[in-house]
Amino acid sequence: MSQIITLTLRNLKKIGLEHSIPNITEENAEFLKKLIGEKNPQHILEIGTANGYSTLQFASVLPDSADITTIEYAWNMHNFAVENFRNCKLKNIHAIWWDAKAVVPALANEFFDLVYIDAMKKEYLTYLLAILPKCTPDALIIIDDVEKFADKMPDLYAYLDANRISYSIEKTDIDDSIMIIQRSDIRT
């Protein structure tokens, strides 16, 4: 990882703690970076950029040939994240400002081989359904905060159960867990 990314991540973590920006934890970041290293995705979609902390974590383990498309609805957070990406001189991050529910349908089909969802919890099912045609058949879908905020996403769990979609819950830190779904396990 370059020194500028390391320093930026350290600064973003501090700013996140001071201003209650919901960045992923260090443990979560390490787990996800390991997963990305194993999967070796070429095209990542992230829904929920915030200040760019998780995006930069992902970019730190990707080759320059891989790219990340990240979508953020809050204008101020989007601008802050873009500034951070520019300062790190990363050209493989495509930051989009707008509502992911409107943006995702316009993205290319069967393009993303890894999707990370960490945005409005009550809209997780809507995001999941929107991204399915955008995923390659072997894509990995990662959904954050599925334990701590399970009460905000009952429709997601109901959909997965009703459609017998297998998933795993990984305890990534003491605070919460992530859900991992293989696109090939979803028959739609």
C-alpha cells in the first residue's frame, strides 16, 4: 500500500470517529481485503461510499487493471471521497453521486464480479435485486451490518429464506457481521 493511501486512511479513520461517519472497522477492512485478495475481482461495485474509507481499503489490494465503481447519495460525502481519491492519485475509482436505486439500473449487465453493499439498511433488498443483473455469474455479493441492523432489513432475510438462497454470515469484528452471497446461488 502506498504511503499516501496509508496516511489518508489513517486521517479518514480519525475524521470518521470524530464526526460519527460509519466507516468499516479495522477488523472488517482486513477481512474484506483478504477476501478481495482471494477473489481477485476486476470490477467492484460499492453502494455507500461515505468518505471513501472502505473504497480506499479495497483499492489498496487491487491491481491497477481492476476498478471500483462507488455510489454515494450524500453530496458532501461524495465530494469529500472524490477529493480523497484524487489526493491518493487513484484513477481506477469511478465515484458516482446519486441514489443507487436510480444509478444501478443504468450500469452494464454482467460486469461486476464483486459487490459491496453498505448504505441505507432498510433498502438492502432493493439494492440486492437491482445489482443481480449487473453481476457476473460467479460474482461475490457482500452485505455489511447484517447483525447489528437486522431489524432494519427483515425483507432481505425474508426474501433470502423464501427463495432458499444460501448465504454465510461472517463475524468480522465484535460489533457486527457481514453476509456473503454467491451470485450463482440466486436463481432469478
